[in-house]
Amino acid sequence: MTDGAAGGGCVVVVGQIGRDVVLRTDGLPPVGGSAGVAERWEGLGGKGANQAVGLSQLGVPVRLVGVVGEDRAGGAVLRAAGRDGIGTAGVVRRGRTALLLDLVDAPGSRRLLEDVPPEGLVTVDDLERARAVLTDAGAVSLQLQQPSATVLAAARLARRHGARVVADGAPDPAVRGELLGLVDVLRADAAEAELLADGPVGSLRDARALGSRLLAAGPGLVALAVPDRGDLLVWPGGELLLPLADVPVADPTGAGDAFVAGLVAGLRHGSDPAAAGRLAAAAAGATVQRLGGRPDLSGLAPGGPPRG
């Protein structure tokens, strides 16, 4: 395993690692029928890995804490992570590697099939084995699709060692109060925002109200997706609506992961919330123009305008 992200200023991403398969077709076949594949891509994927790739592309030293299988696919995705400049000393190998199948049948229309074995989730014991990686971090980004005990343990460890704690998703109600008290930055998509609000969040007014509640619970910066409007960023004394990018959408997969990568990169660079949010929105906009969740953020720079 490689570990290409040394230094106390690195970002550690705790989350899913898997093998992505992206298929583009010109239409789904009827039951019993078949359809040709117009485009196919395979490689490193999963929410945690996609976010780590985006951070690396933005010039941020990054390490992954996650699980891959003991199979050939596991070896392949670890080698791919190494080529992307991602440190993998915190990755555990067991079982089989998660498989994520992204089926795109029209621009902006996709279906995601996920084969994530139970042994592919990060455990508290995995965190203990990766303690040296986590305690050296300047920021720790947590995908909340991992078990709540794991997420809470990682947040406690990160906070104890002075790292910025970023959470992506909706905390399990059983640990929500404590976790929000440990989190510096929280990002939720539209479905996750509704879970946090225990009801619909269909307007800017709803999102503002939820953002205020979440700020009072602990985070210093909250990003909430608002259907058909964009992302609302709220922080003490300020807010910014980041409209949906006016770009052709090939595949929405990975937009949220790229958004978080941009937000974390901007904050790490020292940008204020508004500037970091604009980088996050640009990262998401760049990603939806591509097939699959893997971003290409090489044209963006933290702390500056997009490069041509």
C-alpha cells in the first residue's frame, strides 16, 4: 500500500471505496430484451474515494480510511488510488470489494446499483488500526453512510486531536446530538436535509430554518441542497445561495462528493465560506458534465478563479 499524503495538513476521508462500472446506453431494453452499450468506464469509485480523488486533483494531500476486498478488484482500486496520489495506509483489506454500477440511459438520467457487502463498512476497530493516519490529519471528512458508531468514534478522535471535522450526510438520530456537537462543517443533499428536518425542505425558507437549527446544534458551516435551486450555505451571520450550474448534465453521480471536496479544499486554503462555497459549486458543476462519479477538477484552484 502507498501513503502519498504525509504531513499534518492532510485531509483524511473516512468512507466507501469500491469498483465503479459506468455504462451509457441509448435506452433501457424491455423485459427480456437487450440493448447495446455506447460507452463504458471502470475504475476506482465509491463516495469516499471520489471525494479523495477530487481533493487530490485540487492539490490537497489526502488519505483514505476504508475497506477494499482481498480480491483482484481490491488490488486494482488500491493501485488506482496510488496513481491518484491518495494515501492508502488506512485502508483495510477483507472480503470482496464493493461494486457500484452506474447505468445512464439519457443525459441526466441514471440508475445506480450497489453491491456493498457488510464487511465493506468501516468499523471502530478499523479506525483504531488507522489511528496514526487519523491523528495526523488537519481535517477529517466523514461519509455518514458508514455505521453510526464508526462515524461518532472518528469524530471524537479527530476533535480530540484538533482536526476540522466535516460530515457528509444525515446523522443517525441515535447519535445526532453528540455528532453535531463535534462537527465543524455539515453538508446534506435534498433527501438528507428532509431527514434532518423530519419533514420537507422544499424552499429557501425551509432550508434557512433548518440551517439555523443545525448551526445552533454545533456546526459552524452548513450546506443544504434545495430542490431546483442549488445549495444554501449558512454560517453565523451569513448565508449564500449557490445556484445550480448552467451546464449540460450528463450524469449527476458524484456531484455531492465533488461539492464536499471543493468545500474542504477551499476552507483548507483559508478561503472564507462564500469563496469555499463557490469552489464547491464549480466542482459539482464540472462533475455532472461527465459520466460516472469520478471528478476531473484539475481546472479549478482553491483560493482563485477557475483555470481555463
